[in-house]
Amino acid sequence: MVAPDLDVATAVAELDAMEAVETRGLTPAPGAVALLTVLSRTEWAVVTSGGHAVATLRLRTSGLPIPGVFVTADDVGRGKPDPEGYLLAASRLGVGPRDCIVIEDSPTGLAAARAAGIRTIAVLTTHGAGDLGETDAQLLSLADLRLRRADGATGLVLDF
């Protein structure tokens, strides 16, 4: 609508190419490193609307590990708010949606998780609570979340 003379596919490809090399200002979200040190590589996933190359660059530049399950826009036919990405991640993790928790900061991501039947924790870093829809819990920052192993059990306990 803004530039009707532009070819959408070409413009998207150019934007993706720029994002695939841009690293300025990339740092891990406060609390991300602490959270991921508790989890094994097979216990968590990333589901992103971005392409694989861009998402990989951002994780590596931020010093965060590449997860064992990594679902990008390249892996799905329909992006968020469609639940396809989260359902694919749960399947690749070998668990049902009801055994997952999605931590998200975007309205479309939270809507996708809810549509997949997954519990949600909203992080209020990019949007206000009123913009995110219904969530199971809300945090001002990912740093407010504590994850620990239950004594003598294989399960995890979330504290916030």
C-alpha cells in the first residue's frame, strides 16, 4: 500500500538479506542465559517468524546456543498467529502441546501458542499487558523467571 510500484517478493528478499548480516545492538534478553543453563539442549525450542539464517545469526551474535529444535519461517507454511510452528516444535521435542510452555513477548506469538493449546507466559518487554491477550502468567522481564529442577524428580519448577 505504501509503495505499490515495488515487487513484494523482491522487497522481502532485500530486507531478509540486510537482516542476515546486521548484528548491531544484539544482546541476550536479561535472564535468557540463566534460563538456558538449567535446560538441556533437548528441552527447549525456538519458534520464530524469522528465517533460519537471520535467527541463527541473532542467536550466535547474542552468545546464545542454537537449540536442538529450531523452527523458523522456512519450516512452516503458515506463520504466527497460526499454531503450526508451535505444534511442530512440540512434536520435534517429543511432547504434547499440553506439556509445553511458551514464553513470548508478541501478540501474534501468544495467539499462536494459545491456538496450539500451549500454556503461555507473556514477557512485557515489547508490548503492554493489554495488547497481549489472555496469558497464563505475565512477567516484566525474563529475568523475573526462575527455573529449577525439582528435588529427586525429572520435572522442572518455574518460580516467578
